[in-house]
Amino acid sequence: MAETILSLQNIHKTFGTAEALSGVSLEVEQGEFLTLLGPSGCGKTTTLRIIAGLESPDSGRVLLQGQDVTDWEPNRRNVNTVFQSYALFPHMNVAKNIGYGLRLKKTPKPEISRRVEEMLELVQLPGYGGRMPNQLSGGQRQRVAIARAIVNDPAVLLLDEPLGALDLQLRRQMQTELKALQKDLGITFIYITHDQEEALNMSDRIGIMNAGKILQLGTPDDVYERPQTRFAAEFIGQSNILHASVEQVCADGTLLLSFAGGRVKAAGTGHPGEKLVLSVRTERVRFGAESQYGFALPGTVKAHSYTGGMLRTTLLLPDGQELTVNGMGGGHSRAGVGESVQVYWNPACAVIVEREGTP
Amino acid sequence: MNKRQNRFPVAAVPFLLWTVVFVAVPLLYILCMSFLKRAQTWGVVAEFSLDSYARMFTPTYLKVYAQSMWLAVLTTLFTLLIGYPFSYFVSRLPERRRSLVLLLVVVPFWTNSLVRIYGWMILLRSQGVINTLLIALGVIDTPLKLLYNFGAVLVGMIYALLPFMILSTYSAIEKLDPSLVEAARDLGAGRWRAFWTVTVPMTRAGIMAGCVLVFIPSVGLFFISDLLGGAKTMLLGNLIKNELLTARDWPMGAALSVVMMVMTLLVIGIYQKCSGERGLEGIL
């Protein structure tokens, strides 16, 4: 893979008595689209501000292109930020806004106007140079904010929930455009969002953050299909969280576990008697009496919830626990409420997210 | 069109009456008076004359205008140099401390300004607090002449008008979105560059408002120079007061008042030009 362009080493940051970051380490590769995903207050914005130099960490180092920039002022760092509120200068027109960084670098005037025009083309706002920020729509401001940052040719572009203020339609469109822009320019993006769909859709890698820590870092497929923590399983997508205990380790490398009065299978390692917490994505649960995987869990249909594309079924298990199954909606025949059914899943889709004794 | 808009605004009547009786009529009275002749003993003679305006251009009077303007400019400059940084740091304090500090800025208004200027006399006189302290500390042997000079008047003016500058600039700085400054820093601006290219232009309305609010009164305030300047420092305000009350030359006093109003209007005109504000909303 490509070389590391940015690395965070064990960053700690406390605001007053509140610990915002407790030991964040991260390696970002040249040209990748990395998303930090987490609920508000998880420390993702603080991480971004520390990379930008707008906050300084209590301890830990920030390395940019191999140089320790921890104590550098923000203006000396070769990174630029697209702020959540865009932070366009209201007293400058669009061209002046985009050219701000170039003017500071004493770029010759003709060069500035050429680059500004180029950027306006790139973000599909040709001819908008003379407008003032308050004459633009939200989406247009967003584009100007991006142009103002990338015109400086940063080593890393930091984006703090840049699409947060846009409506759903525009969000989707901008997601596609941003991703395409990133590919074309080859700039490393560090993107912050609390929107899992956005993260899964755009990123090369996703870092899931909670309570000041990066819990898991991996490709979208990785973090979705193989969550390593209960938080990751519950924050992204819909999961059934099962508390089960190992009955035996099977020859094919799967585990047979007792759960809710029945038996289920999961991928992974363990020893008989060990108590585990499993995550099974709701759409991975299948209805069926005969299981090719050698187990079937009985249950009673408690309720259906039809959402157009998907049909969500809540099952009542023998011991009173509930299990959610997401299946295709449409014209499928379905079991009526109160009917007994059986479900199964591919053991590879049941992931261990917690073990007894580890929180 | 909306019919309501065409109706006579009944609610505005008391205000209109007030404005006509207490603002428009007195101003017209002053304007007319300035074109009359002074009577030998008391009052005016109803005879058109430009004498008062002609006398204004004698060196004695010109010196007073110059001194008044110079004092007003210095007062505005110093209140800005003290008030703007003060407002800047207050705006960065935590919420609760901010309101406390602003309260302390306003507290002096609860006392009569005359009393507060007498306070300065106590501080500045030969046997005053500052001189006594400096002698006791052995810094000086003989009392410094701190009172009854231009410097004392300037100090008094700055002291009296500083709150106006602070309140105007504070309201502008407080509204400034900190992320704009961060964006400037992020795009490569050092602290000073960010300050001059973002903070100052973004708070220009407050700066201009503060300057107007300080400049206009500092041309006309007379009691400060009376008390702290002795008889030496003559300002436009003192001159008008003297012409009207001491010399009893009413047309001259009126003419000087007219000139002062014109100058004030000029300042407001410059303010409007510079700040791009149509009215005086920025001040209010």
C-alpha cells in the first residue's frame, strides 16, 4: 500500500475535567478517504482540530509527511479544513474567499485568478466568483468551502461533517461528487460524520469512535460485517445482540452455543462454558426449518413492520427474548402473527463482540 | 396594496409632537438666531447679519476649533486603542465572567459624571493621590503638574467616553464567529494576518459606531475641560457655553452651535460612507 502521510500517536486531550480523547492513534495513507464515524461528543471533531492545529493535545504526537508538527501553528501545517459551518468570509466575494490562501502565499495575481477560475470550474460554479457568500445556497457555499481548501493543494484535507446542513437529496449528490473529486485529485481526505450511510458509501476506511477512542478501523465491509465491539455492532446497521454460552467447538471451526433455549452457531474461537456476546445483522437472519448449517432457532412471530423495501419481523424466542429479522418486503408470503417459525443464519455472520470478563 | 399601511399612524403622534416641539423648533430657533445681530445690552436685534459667521474665521476661534478637533481625534483614537483589545479579551471570557465585566463597565454610569470628574481632580492635584503616592515611594521630590493641562482633559475625556467604545466594539466582536478566524489560520494566516484580514473587517461596523459615539460628544463636552483643564484649554463646547452664558453674545453662540452640528453631520456622513450602513442602526 501507499506510504503513511499522517500519523497520530497516542493523543490525549482533556477539556476541563472532561476527557475528549483518551489515547487516539491512527495511521492515514497517502490518497485514502478515511472517515471517522461516531456519535456526537465521541471526540471526532477534537481529533480533526488537533490535526489542523486548532487544538493542541495534552500528550501524544502528530506526524505529517514524516515531520512532527505537534507544536506547529495551524498556518504552518500543510492541511486544510472544510468547516461544518463552512466559515466562508462574509466580507469577501467567492473569488476572494477561494484566493485567500494563495494571497497569503504571495502568489502572483494572474496566477491567483487562473487558479480561482480553475477551482470554480472544478466545483461546478463557473462565473460565481463575484457573488457574496450570502447570495449562495447551502450547497453552493459547501462547494466554495471545498474549493477554498483544495486550492492550497493540502497534503490532507479535513472535512468536519461538511454535508450535515444539506437536505437528503443534495447530500446524496454531494457524496458522489466529493468521492469523485477525491479520486480525481488524489488528495487524502479525513472525513467526519455521524451518518453511517455516508461513511459506508464514501470511505476507503472507517474509524469508529466512541468516548474518545477509536474502537475499530477497517474497510466499510470490515466494520459492517465484522464489528469487533458491541458499540460498533449497534452503531452501524441493525444488529441482534445475543448473550450465549459455548457448548462445543465444532470441527469446521465454528462454535455451537446455547441461546434462548435453543442452539445457534457462530464463527470464532472459544472454549466450552464460555459466555459470549454475539452480533447478528438483522438482514442475515433467514427463515427456514431445515438449516444447511446444522441449527435452527424456534420462535413465534410477534409483529411485522412493513417499510416498503423491507419487512421487519419481531420474533419472540422461547425464553421471552426478542429477535429482529429484516427480510425483503414486497409480495413475499409471510408467517402470520402468532405462528411458529424457525430461523437460522450463516455462522460466519454471527460475530463475537464481547467475551465474559472483558467489557 | 395593504390598506393598513395607508392609515395615519396614530401611535406615532406623541413622538412626532415631541420631535417637533423639542428638536425641530429649537434647532430652527438656533439657526435663525445665528443670522441676527447682537443687541447692545441684552438679547438680539431682529436684523439679518453674517457677522457671527464672519467672526468665526479669526485666529482665536480657529485655534479653538483646531484644539477641539485634535482632542476629539485623540480621544477617539485612545478609546479605540484601549477599548478594542479590552472588548476582544472580554468576548473570550466564559459567559458568566463576561456579563460581570460588562456590568463593571457600565457601573460608573450610575453616578453623576460631574462627580466622577471631581474624582479625577482628587487623583491628579498637586497634593492628590498620585503625587502623594509617588513622593512617598521616592520616585519624585516635587509634585508633578498633572492637573489643569491638555493631558488632564484628554485623560478625563478618555475616561468618560471609554464605555461607549467598549460597548460598541464588544457587541461587534461578540457576534464574530470564531470559526472564521480559525478558517483564516487554517488557510495559512498568522495571528496578525488573521486579525487584520478577518477580525477587523468583520467588526468594522462596531469600530465605526464606537468612533462616532465617542467623537461626537468629545467635540461638545465642556465640563471636563472646565474642571480638568482650568481656564487654559478652550474647546468648542466651552466656547459656545461662554458666548451664550458669559459674553451673552447669543448670535455668536448660535452660529458656533450650527457649525458644530454641521461638523457632527459630516462625521456621521463619513461613518455611513465607511461602514456601508444606511442609517445609524450600527450605533443603536
